[in-house]
Amino acid sequence: MARTRPTVLVVVAVALVVPVLLAITGVALVATGVLSRPLDTRGEVAFERPLRVPELAASTVEPDGTRVFDLTLQQGETDLTGRGPTRTWGVDGAHLAPTLRAARGETVRIDVENTLPEATNLHWHGHRLPAAMDGGPHTSIAPGATWSPTWTVDQAAATTWYHPHLHGSTAAHLGRGLAGVFLLDDPANDPGGLPGEYGVDDVPLLLQDVRLDRDGTLRDVSTSGAVGGLGSTVLVNGTVGPYLDVTTEAVRLRVVNASTSRVYDLGLADGRALQLVATDGGLLPAPVTTASVPLSPGERAEVVVRLEPGERVVLRSTPPELGVAWPVRGMSGARDAFDLLELRAADDLRASPPLPARLADAPDLTAADATVERTFELGDGQAINGRELDMGRVDEVLEAGTVERWTVRNADGIPHSFHVHDAQMAVAAVDGAPPPPRLGGWKDTLYVPPGGEVELVFRVAEHVDPDRPYVFHCHLLVHHDRGMMGQFVVVAPGTAGGHPGTVDGGTHGHGDLPDDVAAIFPGALRHP
Ligand code: C2O
Ligand code: CU
Ligand code: CU
């Protein structure tokens, strides 16, 4: 009896403790996404709603030629699901934003009025413009205030976009619906032959994965976890399960990944090839025929799809190749797949010309042109080169007109990306090798997998302002909001050495949300 008691105790203890430990481990693995079920909506989307195509924003032209847009940031209600309305944010409407359009050489002014209950801002992602107009974290538009940036468009035709960029609340504000497309035209360099009738054969597709409750309530993106919130429903221009009636043989889809963390790999469900014609900064040198196009948050891709009369084909995202180890695959969405949009060709299709063989000049910069080199290491928490954002610190001082080579390395085990304001960059190398053809144009945002390295070459724009920084950052917005960002200023040639390395840190513009906003958007991000 006395001899068996310890054995019994051990058996009882093991019998009690092991299941508890297993349960805790299981909950942890599911919670972090390691064991979660992949999301896969392939073949399951009903495509019952016509795709919403954002209106082209109205503009007026002032006597001096300035094109003026008037935008109002507002709250509203939207029935996204047919199961009831939900609170959303929008620009000139309840949800999302109109498409802005301007041509190279035009001066634009955008009057942005904030009628929201909290401060926010707008950043013109992909534009080359003075730092004070850029709408980075140093710009805050208080409730009731109007901000009026103005600049002259001086870059190639491109699909750019606009979204809030306030430090600490970007993911939440974008997720609620503050996002729009900004098209730039360059008639003098139009190769011709590309579909170009807005809303007919030239259609923007803004992708956002969101969390929707059973009653249709839009939830704020989760800001927990290593990679951030992944939604289970992908909105295309705010539409759940959309279809698009196509009336021409070819249709150009300008896809913007406006998701906070999700990477897509876009292709057609029947496996037919796409023609990739443009990326972030504009047209590729030539169309690239490809089965799929990977697209990380912030990136854009323009694809041309050819259709037969009467057919239906689905634009789909298959599991993206993120280069992550298996414990990270679930939490980073590497196993997820979505049906996004059904293209429905009319029985009679208007003829579309074949694509031109040559679209644009290839980027005229190589690594050999660079006179300044910098290295950026992503990782170590949410840091770049070991540091998180400090709005008063200048991390890099650039001289206008210089050609720089930036080497960006992901030293982390999780996905990151790299976006630079005021720059369009040539990709000189990916992991030491020449880049694939799809990266053969100008880029402002690139996915960088764990262990990966990209080499970027760009000419610093001529917008000198030693007091006002631009930023570079990871565009996975949860990392971005946690401060995975650095600042640079552009100074006159020959003056970098004299810069103090600091700027006015300004007001952060974030902080606790008003109670009514927190109640409407449970889980809304609160900055520490
Ligand atoms: Cu899409 Cu710093 O931004
Ligand atoms: Cu940007
Ligand atoms: Cu990141």
C-alpha cells in the first residue's frame, strides 16, 4: 500500500495534467493560426451582386489651370451583406471613395474635409510630391478641419491609390472604408491598344479582406498576432460576391491590394493566362503572360483578360507563395484561397485591339548608376535596422537628384514588405538574381519573404524640404501601426552632412478613441 501510493499519484497527476497541457497548447496553436483551418471559398461564392464601380470624382479647373477635387471624409451606414446595415466610413459617401483622375503635367489641389469624430489623414500612395503634401504620419486632419494639399503631377501613367496614414490607426481607418483609387494619365506616352474606357473595359478592383459578423456588422481589423488581422470575406470595391458584365473582348482590371495584411495570388479559375501590363509605377516594358500575379498590401497590378462571347470566368486568389515556414503559414494566410469576381461576357462582344508588343521604356536605372548605398534590415520585433518609428528622428538624409541603391533584407521569420514614399524604384535584384519580368517596371512597394533580399534603385526626387520627412515602412499595416517605419528627408545636393538628424516630432494625432467610435467599432485600435 505504502509502496504503490507514489505510483498512483504519478498516474493521477499525469492523467490530469497532460490533457490540460494538450488543451492549452491546442488553444494556443489555434489562436495563433498555426492549426487553424485554411479559408477556401473557391467554388462557393454565389456572385449575386453587380460589382460596384467607384464613381469618378468631380473636379473643377481654376483660372490658373489647377484641377481641384473636393473630398469629404464621413461616417455612414452600408448594407454590405444584405443582412442589415453596418457603420462604415467613406469619402463623399458612406463607404470607400470615388476614383480621382489627373494627367501628367496638371497641378491638382485636393480639399479634404474631415467630418469624422476623430482625426485622420490621407496619403497619396505611389505619388511623387513634396513631403508636406504627401499625407504621411506628420499630417493630421482634426475633426471639422480641411487639409488642402497641392502638387504638380510629374510621373508616368499609373494606378495609384489613397488611404489614411495616421500613426497607430491606419489599419482601423482603412478597414472601415477610407480607401480610393487615383488614376494618373500620360497621354504623350500612351502606347495605344489598351482598354481604357473607365467602368466599361477599364475597371478598378480594390481588394479588402474584412471580418463581418452574422448580422452584417463590419468589425475592426484585429491588431493582435504576429502578422495582423486576416478577414474571411474579400470585398471587391466594397461588394460581397460581385460579378461584372463585360461587353468587350478584352477587359483591363486595375487591382489594388487595399488589405491590411493579406497577400493574394491572382489568376483565373480555368487556368488561362493573364496579361500583366502594369504594376505600381506604371506600364511594364512589355505585357507579361502569366498564370498568376502575387500582390501584397499596397501593391497594384493591371491585368488584361480576353473573353469569349457568353462565357463566365472567375478571378480567383490561390494560396500565395509567402516563403514562410509551416508554423507561420496559417497566421499569414499562406493557405487561403478566394473566389473574387465573376466576369460575365455578353453574347456579343465589341472588338478589342490586340495588346501592343511594347508598352513603355524599361526603367533607365541600374545598380551601377547608384552613388549612395543603404541597407535596411526588417525584423527584430517591428523594427527597421533595429529601430521603431520616432517622429522626431530622421533616419536617412537623401540629396535631391541622387541615384540610390537600397538593399532590403527580411531578417525575420514572418512576412514583411517595403514601401517608400515619393519614390518609384527599379528592382535591380531579388535574392542576388535578376528580377522576374513581372518586377521589370517601376515599383513603390515590394513583398520581402523571410530570409529574402531585394535591391532597389531610384533617383531621389527634387522636392527639397529638410524639415518635413517622408517615410519608408512595412505595408503590413499592423506592423506599420506598431511603428515598423523610418523617416527620411530630402535636402539640396551637397548638404546632407549638415542636417541635424531630427525634425519636429509634431502631434501624433492618435490616442484614445472617443467612446462612441469604440462602441461602434468594437476592438477598435487604441494606441498605448
Ligand atoms: Cu500606402 Cu506609407 O503607404
Ligand atoms: Cu505610400
Ligand atoms: Cu511587416
